[in-house]
Amino acid sequence: MLIKNSTKTEQCEQAMPKPKVYITREIPDRGLNKIKQYFDTEVWPEYAPPPKKIIIEKVKDADALVSLLSDKIDSEVFDAGPKLKIISQIAVGFDNIDVKEATKRGIYVTNTPEVLTDTTADFAWALLMAVARRVVEADKYVRTGKWKVAWHPEMLQGRDIWSATIGVVGAGRIGYAVAKRATGFSMKILYYDVIPRPEIERDFGAKKVDLDTLLRESDFVCLHVPLMKETFHLINEEKLRLMKKTAYLINNARGPVVDEKALYKALKEGWIAGAGLDVFEQEPTPTDNPLLKLDNVVVAPHISSASYETRSQMAEMVADNLIAFFQKKKPPNLVNPDVMKVRPL
């Protein structure tokens, strides 16, 4: 086997230590193996997230950090990591990161958008169909031996989805994908967004309305907004009282977008027909959350993007964001471009 003589530049590069990255959870191999090729890598080994004090300890010598939504990344973390240059988040959202402070300190922040759009939209529809047609209730009905009569006209009646009205709150990538699926059910599509979205009107005949009108007229209300000051408890008691008694609320955006106490009251007292929830104000939600005791609620543990292919692609995007940065290229999914003025590549 012939080995070419290395140039002085190549020898120098080979001698340089790899940047250190700390990863706060195991991620799919497609991304993790790629990271290990380029970085001195340490991964938190447990299923549950690391305590913040562990992140603070590990970031002391880290050049990069891979984080999840459940990791609070703020000034306390930044103060502990003087070498920290980039945070590569494995999620679309990044409300767990103090991006403004990161930018001020010259720390790049990246995320994993678009790749999970269709998978998340699919899951919104899974929740919608499950709660409207009482799939979870029916499953329990069979498993617990309550199915005593082969067929009855009034057994577990649900609501039709076909030709109903769907209201999409937040018509970005995921909201657009949800509306696209609604066309297959010949649904009337309403949407509300603070940003003009002409593409959803052009492509699917959606009608832009104000939020109150959407809530009054929709049979299904699907939430697809980011969590920010303006969207915290966007759906509260006042808004829930506007909805039809036969309507359903679907939330796989962020838990705090909905006031859970108000939602429980609405479901318990019959202001609305049901809800499908993949997100909660507190995650994991406590087992004594009263919403879990209601039959007209379908719940899931924040798994909207949890398909094998999508999670693998997200992990690879995390790796690509890191690699690009350390190769002095703009990361593909940079969420704070102003940081480049503070720390040019």
C-alpha cells in the first residue's frame, strides 16, 4: 500500500486538536457518527436530560454545544463556557436559548428547520383524525371488554372531517403543509397569521381571517405558531368560548400557546368537543394533569417529528451546521445572522 508524503500544511492540520463538542442527549447515528469524524465528542448518556449544572460543567471546555428544547441555555451557561462558539440545536424551535444574549457574545445559534415539516403536519392530522373519530376511546373500549354488542347505530359516533372547515393558526411551513392535506378532504380552509401568506391562498384557496372569526367558524382549529411573548396563552378562556361546541382544538406547536386550565374547563363543560395535544405547558406533563382524565382528549409526548427518517435527517443537519462553522463557512441554518458582525467567520 502506497502512502503519499504529507505536506507541511497537512501535517499541521493533522496535529491540530479537534474542537470539543458536548451533546446533551444521544442523537441518531447518521448525525452522531458524522460529528465524531470532526470533533472531540462527549454525549450525555442518559435518556432524561442532563441537569443544568451538568451542562454548565461540561461547557467549560467546549467549543460547541448540541442542545434540545428541554435544555435551558442562557447567560449562566454562556458565563461558564468562555470557549463556546456555536450552539447547534436539534429542533426547529429555539425558545429555550437566549438568542439575543448569544448574539451579543458572538455565539452562533443554529436549528433544524424544514426537514420535519411534513412529518409534523402528518402528526397534526393523526391527532385530528384520532380525536374526531374517537380512535383512542374505541381502542380502550375493545381492550377493556366493553364491546358487548357487535354493532349499534350510536356506538362511538364521531365527527366527519370530510368537507368540514379547518382553521390554521400560523400559516408558515407546517401550517401550509397542514392546509395542503386538508384539500384531500375537500375542506374549507381558513387561516390566521400576522405575516402575509399569499402562497396558501393561491395554492389551496385558503381565506385569511382574523383569529376570532377563525375560532367561531372552524370545525377544527390547528395551532402552528412559535412560542413567543405574543403567542403565550394565545388560546385562553375568552378564545375557547368563541369556538363551536362541536369543534376540536389541535396543538402540536408549543404547550404554553394554550392555557391548559381554560382548556380543561372548556372540555369538561362542553364548550368544545375535544382536543388533540402533543405538547403541554409543563413537559413531561404531570400524571395528575386533569386533561389526562378526559376521554375527549388525545395526548402524545411531544413526538410530532418522531419518524426514523426525519430524526436522522435532523441529526445530520446538526452535524452539518457544526462542520460548516468550523470550516469558516456560514452554517446552513443560522438563526442569528447578526452574530456574524460580532464574530466574523
